[in-house]
Amino acid sequence: MKLNYAKAEFISSFFDTSSLPPKTLPEVVFVGRSNVGKSSMINKIVNRKNLAFTSSKPGKTASINFFSIDGKIYLVDLPGYGFAQRPKAEREGWGSLIETYFSLGRNIKLVVLLTDIRIGPTEDDELMYNYLMSQELPFCIAATKSDKISKTEAWQMTDKISDLLGVPAFAFSSVTGEGTEMLKEIIESVTEGETEEEKYDD
């Protein structure tokens, strides 16, 4: 499915799953630990600085944020996980929000699992990876902040992450744009051939 990423629109932030948009469009979901760069990735994809809200304080995104691309797909930004300085009850609430979203039978075509290339998958990332595998959800792994290390280190780390999780990872930088076109190609390939019947099947 060819997409015009310049036609990007913020739909809304949802603090519970009862009021999410109808399941009428394919959804590409972004998940990862707090401050791994989900909002920055979305902004880079659409070439806008402030479509998705970015915060210097990890763990501030406590909602599910929906964005429309070209009126054809949704980008879904899930709450960040694994930020220990937030209250335990709040962290558990966000975890429940994520798990409930995934249990609703949404039209999920791809989950983008983000991990920091400088440190590789954390224990929380591995838990999310195992969850995605158990639910048989289609996903790819983006190793973010590749501009923070050398090219050689980035190659070594993406290989290490790929070997550790058994799924190919690619380097991504919201600063240099590395990996942006690859991610767009993946998104368009997984939404290719979406029929009207599939699109509106509830």
C-alpha cells in the first residue's frame, strides 16, 4: 500500500481502551521502553517535528496515541514500559493498558519493537518479544539511536540483537534518518493487498 506520509494527522490520546477508534484501518503499533524514541520515530516517518509528543522525562506517555497516515492506516503509539521511577501502580496500569489493547482483536498488521542500540534488549524488551511471539503478532525490531555510536558498532549491535532474539533487527536514527526508508517499506509491504472486506471486518 503506497502511503503519503505527509498526510499525517493526530487522532487522539486514549487513557482506556473502551473509546478507541473503530477497527476500520490497518494498525502499525510502536512499543518499547520509556525514552527509547517511539515518538521521535513517528515524527521522523512523517517528516514532522511535533506530530507525536516527545518528552525529556521518561515515562510521561501514559496513553495510547493514534495517528492517521493518508487516511489509510493508523500508527499506534503505546505507553512506554520499564521506567522504574514511576509509581508501581502506575506502571502496572500502563502494562494492563498495553495488554488489553493487544487482546482486542485489532487490525494489527505490524508491531515495531524498539530497543536502544547502545545497550541492546533489556529484560522488559525480552518479555515484550516473548509476548509478541506467544500471541503470533507480526513484528520487526528497530535498534534506535544509531547516531549515538559508530557505524561499526551499529553493525555489531544489530547483529548481536538479531542473534539474541532470533529476528533480524535494523538500525534506526531519528537524527540522521537511518532506517526510515526501510521502515516505510516494511509498513507498506505488510499493508499491501488490504481489501475492503478485510479493512472493515469487525
